[in-house]
Amino acid sequence: MKKKLLSLILASCALVSVSQARFFVGIEGGYTALGIPDSNSTTDKMVFKTVSVGEIGDMFKNNPEGFLLNLTLGSEYFFGDYVGLRWDAGVGYSSVVIGLGDLGQNAKGFAKEKLGALVSMADLDLMVNLVNRGNFSFGVFGGVGADYRYYFPNGESKQHTLTFVGRAGVTTLIGQRNRFEIFAKLPFMDMASATKSNKEKTFAALPAVTIGAGYKYLF
């Protein structure tokens, strides 16, 4: 077992050593929406929720007002000209307006509340170049990520959420330095817990979906 683990570590190190490693910093932003809490995702304890495809569609219908802005840094590693891996991490701010209906009901037509959140995230992507001409490349990417949000509606700290997402998008590298992307982050699982300042002792899973664009400068 130890020999197999050592072989795996050595193989990983060899791949990294022959890859084209590039460090980057970037910015990304876009439209974001939250799931409407229902009676099954509201509790006075930690809540765990999986997200269906239908629920993702409902997020767009019920929450048309929201944005996300992140600063990111990370590295990408290409093994040759066409296949690579990338990790990145970032921090930012999110603001979403949601309808306040009865739990379990569609929120359209009800009063609205603005939810602000500090955001931190970490992602891992597989990248594939469909076209690579040296100073220009175009491709696709897909992967997984985790987004942590610290909500403070009306300026008061309320709850934490940790959302696990699937990622997909298209990417273009111009002049070896400038990477432009369009991406989607779709949630598949969400965990939430209240902060100590949440006096109501009630909180809900709030999975978020994001459609956006980003720019990265590679060193």
C-alpha cells in the first residue's frame, strides 16, 4: 500500500514538473440568484440540502435581482497544448433580492428583502483547448467548487452557508497573458448553520446559482 501511494505521489510530481504552470490573478462577476427556502430546508439546527435541476430553474424565475463580484488567484497546468488542470481561490461580495412569501410557496408578489453576503470560494477545473495557435487558444472547462457565504441581511449577521457547485464554461487565451471566460456555477448541495447573533434560531439552506464572466492575467 505504501509503495502504491509513493508511486502515485511520484507520478503526480512528474506530471506537474513537465506541465506548463502559470500563476494568475483575476476578477469575475455576474448574475446570481438564490433558492427560495421551503419547510424542508428551514430549521433551528444545521441543515443539509441537495439541489435538483428543477430547483435551479426556479431560482431564475423567482430571483431576478442579484450580482456577485469576486477577486481570484490560482494556477493552471497544461500537459502539452490541449489538456490542463486549474485551481483557484477567491473572495468577494454578493447581493441578492429575494421575495418573502410563506415557506414552501412561490415568492412572487410578496415583499422583498435584500441579502448581502461576504463570499469565499475554491474551485478545481479540467481545461481542454479546442483550438491552440500559440498566441491564441479557445476551449472549454468543467469542474467542481465550494462557495462559502456569510449572510448579513439588513446589516445584521445571520447565518453561514456552504454550497457545492458544478462548473462549466468557455475560455479564450489571447497573447499568452489575457484569459477571458464565460461560466456557469450550478449548485448540487448546500449546508447552512446560524451565527451566534441569529436570535431567531431559524435559518434555511440558500443554494445559489451564478452565470457570469471573468478575466485572468497570467504570469
